[in-house]
Amino acid sequence: MDSNQNFIASMPGEILTKIFSFLPRRDRFICMCMCSQWKEAMDVPCLWKHMSVRLDVDFFEVSTIQLTIEFCKYIKSLELKFEYPEEPIQWINYKMMDITKRTYRFLSIFVNKNLQITRICFSNFCYFYRSKKILYYLSMFLRSQYKIKVISFNGSYFSKKSLIRILASSITANQCSIECLDIQNSYYEHEFHLPHLDILSSQLMITLTNLSNLVILKIDLESLINNGILDGFINGNCETLEYLDIRIAEHDVNNFTNSLIYPNSTWIKLQRKYENLKVSMVFCKCTHERSIFIKFR
């Protein structure tokens, strides 16, 4: 027994750090509490550079907040998501108040210590609209971040209004720093046309085109068509766009094949402004291969 203890005590910190890199966050917390040697081996940037948090699961574990307080200085990439976005509505309504409080406590750690991240990702926010306070806390957090370069909403499923509000909060502090924006599959449209939707479309276009140093934009075809995004970039202040990644879903194929996409003159203007621009199209769950082939030909 003593020999085993001596072996562990004499183990180099680099090896301990490598072992800890394979452990989940809960187990790292247990190891950190074992002895000062293990805690010291865990106090390295490579273990905490990226942090993924499930709002409906991880915030109910002591290890999440404690480790964040201890090692938040190393966190540069943050992913916020729901593990079970399709739980029964009654359960979500009951638990959302508690999730909101814990979200505020978590984000306050970064705000109070003036810690800056460079990447943030949102996903699986299907029931996000049930707590406007979470939206407020996220907006407050993003306003405190002025070094964010990458923002992803892929699969977040916000309302369009919520998406615009969060984007606007990001731009307030990061107008000159955001280089990559992913809003593919990020929000839902209303089934019926309402007067305020035209205003929201205009706001989304203005919000995106205010990103003066944007290099990569990932967007849905529907958003590209309905919000005048390309016209906004042609006439806007952004001069750095190099990659445009367009996601085409099943319901977008008719728009694509029926020439409802932008006319050639718009693409020519875009090419003249961004000489190095590369455009890619990703077809998701599309079954109209024949129509797509004819259109490209």
C-alpha cells in the first residue's frame, strides 16, 4: 500500500495532467479535492480552455460552479446547451426558474472577474422562450465580452426576435472582433405573416452587416433570401468576408430550383466587392437530386 502511495506521489505533474484530461468534470472535481499535488497538476490551461455546460443537468452538480470559480481564468471557449430540450412542458416550467438562477450565478463569475472568452456556442435551446430572464442574463454577459471572435447558434432554435437581441448584444461589445458567425438552423419563423416580421428581417440584416471584420458566415438559404442579407453586405461596411456557407434544407429546395434565390447581378456585385469570396452549399436531407442537378447545370 505504501509503495502504491509513493508511486502516485512521485508521478510527474505532466502525466497527472494527461490522465485528468480523460476524466469528466465531476471526476476532476473529486481528484482536485484529494491532495494539493493533484490540484496543482490540474491548474493548467489545456484542461479548461473549452467548457461545455448543460443548463438543465450540469448546474445541478456542485462540481460545475466550484470548478468554474477555481479555473475560470483559463476558459476561452464556452458552449451552453440543454441536454433534454424536449422534456414535458410541465416539467420545464417547474424547473426553469431554478435553471435561470443557476445560469445567472454561472455567468456572473465571468462578469464579476472581467474574464474574456473568444468563442461561444448555443445549442438545443428549444424551450428558451419560456424564460425571458435567461435571455436578459445572456445579453448582459455578452455585453461584457469584447474579445469574442466566434459565435455559433447552430441548432439553438431561438425565436427570431431572441436571436436578434442576442446578436445585437454581441455586436455592442464585439463589433470589430467577430470573425465567424454561424446562424444555420438557429431560429424558427412564424407560420403566418405578421406585420412585425418585416421589421425583424430588416433588423437581422442590419445586425449582420454591422460586423465589420466578419470572415466566415454560415447561414440558411431561407434566411439569406427573406432578410436581404446579400444586399446588406454589398452596401454595408464589411470588407473582409471570405467564406459564405449556405445550408439548404428540404423545404428550401423549391425556392432554390424555382429561381427565387438572388439574381445573377447580385452575385456579380458580391464577387466584385469580395474578390476572394468562396461560397459553399450544403444540402440537408434533400431528396430532389434531379432538380438540384439541373439547376447547377
